Amino acid sequence: MRLKIITTILFVGLMLFLQTQKTVATQITVSQDGEITSVQDGINQAQPGDTVFVKEGRYVEYDIRINKRITLLGANNAVIDGDNQGFVVVVEADSTVIKNIEVHNSKAGFMDDYAGIVVEGAHNVRIEGTKLVDNFFGIYLAKSKGTVLKNNHITASRKRETNSGNGIHLWYTKDVEILDNYVAGHRDGLYFEFVEGAFIAGNESENNIRYGIHFMYSDHCRYERNTFRDNGGGVAVMYTSNVEIVDNHFADNWGSSAYGMLLKEINRSQITGNTFTNNSVGLYMEASSRNNVQGNEFIQNGWAVQLMANSTDNKFNKNNFVANSFEVSTNSRMNYSNNFDKNYWSQYEGYDLNRDGVGDVPHRPVRLFSILVEKQPQSLLLLRSLLVDLLDAAEKFMPVLTPETLLDSKPQMEPVL
Amino acid sequence: MISIKKLRKDFGPRTVLNELDLKIPAGQATGIVGPNGSGKTTTIKSLLGLVKPTSGDILVDGKLIEGEWQYRNKIGYMPQIARYPENMTIGELFQFIKNMRDSDTNRDRELLEYFELDNEIDKRMRALSGGMRQKVGAILAMMFDPEILIFDEPTAGLDPKSSVQFKRLVHEEKKKGKTVLLTSHIMSEIEELTDHLVFMVEGNIRYDGPMHELMERQQEQRLEGAVAKMMEETAA
Amino acid sequence: MKTLTILRYQWKDLLRGKWIVGYGLIYLLIADAMIRFGNAGPKAMLSISNIMLLLIPLVGMIYGALYLYQSREFTELLLAQPIDRASLFWGLFGGLAIPLALAFTIGTALPMIYTGMILTANLQSILLILMLGIALTLLFTGLGFWFGLKFFEDRVKGLGFALVSWLFLAVLYDGLVLLAVFTFGDYPIEKPMLAMALANPIDLARITVLLEFDISALMGYTGAVFSRFFGSMMGVSVALSCLMLWLGIPLWRSQRQFEKKDF
């Protein structure tokens, strides 16, 4: 009797167990030597909610359409190779997940924005742990909401701006999260146009042909802990309001128009806790107003800050300016209510007699020499000569050419951070 | 044996030595006399390599001295105005030159005692009187026992007693068979110390021969008279 | 061997003069202060190098000439001794230049060591500054010797020449360059400018410092000539070989002069 009950329970349990397995998902396996040898076939045979598992191997396929809610999962070294024929993977269904797969060689061209993975009009897509190699565009999101890109590794080796697309390209998206990706060798590492409310954190973007990150008309985004290094033009942020740029690292952007970060028509934004190291120009601001630049570190840049006179009402407080060739330069004697206070300037030559940690005389971060260099760039070669130091000292004593009101009246004696 | 052949030295447009030919015999003492600016010191400095001749050759023991320096091992030189590094003591100076010449002679001790300088050995050069410096110069010239001794106005700053001491020392060196070359304004000193005489005027040699021959020729008892006569002849 | 004997004596004499100790102390105080106020980073090194670029040429040239005058007796004494003039020359030069270089190196390095900066800061920058200081010391002491020998009979002239040369190389020369830039700014003057800078040893050393600390700014320059020059190994190697030339030529000329000179 007892035995019977136990057997019945076990049997029912087993049946229930198998039942649940079946209703949760079916896995369809694509492999080089199995029944299904094409990724597209695998997707076609899958029901919404199924997982298409791609086994190790190289699958030469392009224009693969994901038109139902599935998970595309790759084994190690599962490579979909577009063979320069077209798009590689096109996501059309909401809540699609692409994980762990490698996507190579999309077509390059001028007529279409060919890409390794395209998400167009699909929402809540998740792309994670993929590796994209030598695609025209890497991951291309258009008209997508709530999509997440995480831990993707996106590289390209095309050399010219014209035959290279962007690593991560966002166009008309909302509430997207871009986390911990690595992008290198594309035209722009990350590109945002008409994006709203994106959260971009922990990404690394380097050695791209144009910008490490390039964003325009993208309000209410937050950039955090990203690293942008050695990109052709650095980082460009334009025509946007209410951006938070926090704790990022901008480094090693060298060139005549390379900026750690270029701000153009940026308003009411927070730029805090970032470090700008070894850039030709650390932070460039043009026609930008009411921004709060606070707690950043500018170390060994050619120009720490270039502030164009059409920028107004910006606050530069509690930043560290250390060993830059030029601390601040501008293009006019006018300074429209930009406020520099409580920063640490390593070029400050004043004193602190009452030992309250604040210099007793104001600091003028705009050197006469930076104006000379602006007029006649060749004179840069005279940097750090005694002559130039004497000229600067005279100008600091009695400003004639430098903006009189651009000064820090509370220069810190010790670094702030 | 020192021979000088067609030695010429110009300082700018001024010719100081004019195709000088001269043999300074070994083992004898030769005195060079002549009016101021006649080229005595320049001749000596050329011999030492301090002055580089414009043309001509100088041979010491049959060897050209141009570009050479080892031959100076055979020479001791006492300059006209002795100048030494001011901060050095006498002892340090001697030790330094000994190191330079790789020598461990003790003769400097003897000579210091002889000149009664043995208590001054720790004095710095700047603290020494002119006479003392001259004595130091004399010791430096003689302490390494060189074959050739060159003295340029050696007794100019010495008191009579030291002067006598110095001359006695030169006599001794002569007896040892040293070649001595000496310039002086004091004719009695030349007469007393040398056998061979060279008389120079404006870079030319007017007389070169044994001293007694000159005096015989000029029918004078004293060298001073003979030289004075010769100067008058030149001026005339 | 004889050169070594001379060196040993010279050094002893120099130490007795205390001057060289004072010179080293100046660097010690400066480096110490700069590290204290400059937070041991690149700022301190920049300040040290700025001072080095001014002080070393001045002291090297003036003291180089002065030293020759001061050791005239010593020189004359030795010339009558069995020693060749080349050994004597290098003995005299090493007798001054090596202690000067050592005073600078020790004076600058000591604060870096006891503040621990040597561990935290960029070692390459530290080494560059020390090497540059040593090269400048040798170079300008050599120039000072040259002036001293050229005007051996006239101290005032020799020292005056050294002082004026310093003023010219340290300030006026750059003024001329700046003037040229603003006069001919519309023409491609990058190459002549580089040539002008390489022709002045102080500028040469200054540009080497720029290459280390201001490369970000230099690379921000729009002209291709500069970025090609500074962006490649070419800049460093051309600057270094010019520095070597500047080091060699005055010394070579001085030695020739010394060997032919009448004393």
C-alpha cells in the first residue's frame, strides 16, 4: 500500500517535471553536422519563446531575420559570417535575446547602413556577450525602446572614415542601457542621435577613427564610468540638454582637432568627477550654457579647457588642473558670467599667508601666451621659455589682452580631490 | 744638448724671435743676456713648449720637441715670476708634482732644509713671501734631479743670503755635469755661474760663444763692461 | 693616469672652496621646495627643469671662464711638467664639469629619493631631467672654457662675453624667434623655426623638456611639420644629436685652442 503511494507520487512528479520542461521552452540546435545547418532555418523552425542554440563553427549567412521572440544563443566560437554580402542579423521582434555569438563581416556601403546586428522597431531586446568583428556598423538600434546592450566586444579594422561605420549606433531610441561594452576601430565608437533617457556606463571606446562617443539631440542621458581613449577626435557632445557626464575617463586624444570632450550647444548639464588626461584639448566648450563642471581632474593636457566666448553662465568649481601646458584659453577678452572658483591650479604662483588653504591672490588661468599661440600657432615652440614666462608674468600683473573677469578668486593651495 | 734651428716667433705683427739659430752645449752652463724685450724668456718658453713657435725647430738630445712632452722629464724649470695654486700648501704642491712625474724622491726634503723652509711645509702658497715662492720654484726645478736646468731670472726676488745659497747650489749641479741655462740681469751672476754666453737683441743673436772670448774681444775685465759696450754698438 | 691625478687635486681644491657645495645645496633646496609645493607630480619636475634651464647655462658659462682664469697658475705650473696638453685640458675640464654635474645630480635627486618621489613619479621623466642637466652642465662649461681661452688675457672681456651670451641665448634669442614668427607668420616658417630652435642649446634642451611634458599641446598644433617632427622618434633623435653636436663642438674648439696656445 505504502509502496504504491510512493510510486504514484514519484510517477506523477516525474510527469509534472517533464511537462514543465516542455512548456518553458524548446531548444533548437544549429550545428555544422546536424539536422539544421543554417541559423535562419533554426529560427524559422522555432516557436516564440524558444532558444536557437548555435554550435561551434562558421556559418556563412547574411540577412538573418529574427521575426519572433526567441533567444539566439551561441556556443564558444560560434561565428555567423556575413561574407560582406549584406546585414548579418536583423532583429524585428520585441524581447529578442542575442547572447554569446560572434558576428563577422557585414557588407560595407554608402546606400544602406549595413550592420552586424540591426534592431529596428523592436523593443526590450537584449544583446549580451556578443563579439562583433569587422562589420560596417556594429550594433545598430533604430526606433527601439528599453533595449539593453551588455558586455559586447565590437572591433573593426577599416582605416578610412568613409568605409567604416559606427560601433554602437543609436537612432531614435528611448530608455536604452549600454553597459560594459568595448568598441574599437570604428568610425565613431558610440553614436547617438535623437536618443532619450539612455544610461551608458562602464564602456570602453578607443582607437576609433573619428569620435569615441558622438551624440547629438539626445536629452536626459547619463554617461558614467566610461573610458574614451586615443580616438581621432576624442568625444563630441552636441545640441543636447540635461546630460549627466559623470566619472568618465578621457585620455590620450592627440591631434589638431582632438578633444578629450567637445561640447557644442550643451545646456544645463552636469560634468562631474571626470578625468581628462593627456589630451591635446581636455574640454572644449562652444555655445554651451549653464553647465556645472565640478570635481573633474585635468592632468597634463595641452589645453585643459578651451572656453569659447559664446559660452555663458558655466560653473567650474573644485576641479584640479595639474601640469597642463595651458589651463584655460578663450577667443575673446569677454567673459560672460562663467565662474571659476575653488579650483586647484598647478600654475598658481600666489601664496597663502593666513594658511586657510586658499590662495590670497586670485589666479588668472588664461595666459597671454595662449593668445599669442591662438594668433600665431607656430609660436607654440616657445612654450616654457624665459621670455614667454616674463610676458605672462607682466600680463598677469596688468591684464591687457586676457579677459579681466576670468579668474579664480579662491584658488586652492592643495589638490581638491 | 739643445739645438735651436731657425726659430721664429711672432706675436701678432711683432716678431719676437727672428730665425734664431742656437746650440746650447751639454754639461755646461749657458747664460742668456740682452736688454728687456730681446726674447730671452720667449726662447726659454719655446724650449719648454709653453710657447708654440711660428716656425723653426727645437731639438733636445737630437729629438724634435714639437708635440712631444716626455722630454720635459729631463728638464727642471724655475720661472721668472713663480705663481702657484693659492690654496695648496708647499707639501701638497711637491707631493702633487711628484705624483705627476711618478717619482718618490726625497730630495725636496733636503732642499727645503737647505733653504730653511722645512718649517713652512704646511703653509699655503698664498701666505708665502715673494722670496719664499722663488725658493719653492728653485726646489721644484731641482728636486727631480733633471739633466737640464732652466732658470729665468732666478735671484730677482731673493735676499743676498738666499742668493748666495742658490748660486752655491747651481755650482754643485754644474759639477754633477748638468746642463744649465740661465737668464739674468745681474752680470756678475752670469759671470760667476756660466761658461758660455748668448747675447740677444730684438730676437737676434749678437754673440754666441765662450764668455772669456767675448771679454777678450771687447778688451774688458768684467762682463758688465763687455755687454754694455756691445749694447752701445748695437744701438749705434 | 695624469689626468686622474689632476682631477683628484682639482676636486679637492674645489671642495675646499665650498662653492661647489653651495651650488649643490641650491638645487637641493629648490628641488625640496618644488616637491613639497608641487605634490611630487609632474608639476615639481617642470619647475625643476625650468630652473635648471636657466641656472645651468649661466653657472656653466660664467664659472667655466672664471675657473680657467683662477687656475692659470696651476696650468702654467703643469705645462712645464712632463704632461701633454690634451691630458691637462681634459683634467681641467673634468675637474670643473664633473663636480658641477654631480652637484646638480645629487642636489636634485636627493629630495626625490627622500620624499619617495622616485617611486611614485614617472621614472622616465626624472631620468630625462637628470640626463639633460648633466648634458647642459658639460655643454655650457665647455662654452665657458671656450670663452675663457679666447679671452685668456682679458678676464673682464671673457666674463662679459659669457654673461652676454647667456642673456642672448636665454632671453633675447627667443624674442627674435617670436618677432620672426609674427613678422613672417603667413609664410611656411615651421622649418626655419625648428632650425632656429636647434641652433640654440637652451632652446634645444627646452624642446626636449616639451617633448616629455607638453607633447599633448605640441600634437595639438595644426601644422604638419611640427607634428611629423614631434610625433615621431625623429624629434627626439634630431634633438639629441644636435645636443651632442653642441656638446662636442665647443669642447673640440677649446681643446684645439688650448693646444695651440702660448702661455
